[in-house]
Amino acid sequence: MTDRVDLFDIYNLGDIPQEIREWLSKDCFADEIISLFRLAGDRKLTTDEIVVAHYRKFVQGTGNPPRTKKQITAKLYRLCRDQKSPVEFVDGKKGTYRLKEEAIEEELATTEGVK
């Protein structure tokens, strides 16, 4: 685990006050998908699992329109291609993704600090 903080990391805004977060031009859809991976922890997720989880968490009962599997797949692909993103492809498993190891360690450190 590293103690070095990336000052430019826009994927982890836990230390940024809500007032400042509102000023940022962020990709809310990417944030939603990343939050699903953070909920899953070190579990690998398939595209289908992400589609279902996204619907249950961000669409059901909210009035928000559902995202298509194609939209979610495209966003996952772009997240995995972005070096700063905490999400990566699982080698040898088509349509399967996970949090990068360093993102899991960071999540655990944050959780331990809350206790």
C-alpha cells in the first residue's frame, strides 16, 4: 500500500467537501459504475451483473431512465482504458471487470480509518 496521494485523482473524491465537488465537471455515469465496484470490493463483476446492479441502485424507484447494456459496456471499456480509473479488465475473462488492486487497498485503508 502506498501513502502517496495523487493530487489530481478525480475518481476518489472522499476527502473533497461536497461544495467543491459540485463545481467539478464529472462523469456521473462513470461515478455510478465505479461506486458499484467499490460496493463489490474485490469481487469480479460481469457486464450483466453491472447492468442489473446499476438498474437496482440508480434507476429503480428514482424515475431515472435505464442505461442500455451497450452504454454500460462502452463506459466500462473507456474506464478500463483510462490509466487513472480504478477499474480494469480481468485477463482471459471476456466481459468481466474488477477494481485494481491499489483501489481495493485504498478502499480498505479508508474503511479502517473510519472505525
